[in-house]
Amino acid sequence: TIHIAEQAGSAMSVQERDPCPHRILDDIGGAFAMGAIGGGLWNMVKGARNSPRGERMQGSISAIRARAPILGGNFAVWGGLFSSFDCSLVWLRRKEDPWNSIASGALTGGVLAAR
């Protein structure tokens, strides 16, 4: 049988995801982009608020250039660790279920807290 979500093309089942080496790289890139864009917006506002009147645009651009790539890199590390643990657990347990994601999140949090 075909599910309604699959007919509409709006949802992707777990089995349709990329294989693990590609999934890890895809998640690292997506996490970096999300962190860089979010960090850019956050630091744009922060740079403008901390700059004197008349230099707000320059302060925004300076803050974005200084901090957005760092935040993007931090997000990429988180995404890479999570995907690596997720793929490792899929290989180890030989099944893909929500427990892999739960354990991956816990392991990622533990590694990031330890460093």
C-alpha cells in the first residue's frame, strides 16, 4: 500500500534516507548552514545594538563576519556527532527506530559536555 504522505511527496520515510556515509556529510553541511544563517541573523542584531549610532551597519557586518562561521562550525560538530552516533547505532543494532535517535542525542550531549 502507498501512504498518503508518500503520494503527496511531502514526507520522507526513514528507509528513503541516504546511506550512512552520505547522511553524515549531508547532516554536517545542513547543520553548518543552519548555524551560519542563524548566527548571522543573531550577530547582525547584536552587532547593531552594540555599535554607536551611525556605525550600526558596519558593526553588524563586523559581528557577522567574526562570529557566524564559528557558530556554524559548532552546529556542524553537533550535527556530525549526532549523525555518526546514529549511523553507528543503526549498524550495531541492525534496525532503524526512534531509540537510535534518542541514544544518539544522549551520546552527543555527553561528548560535547565532556570536551
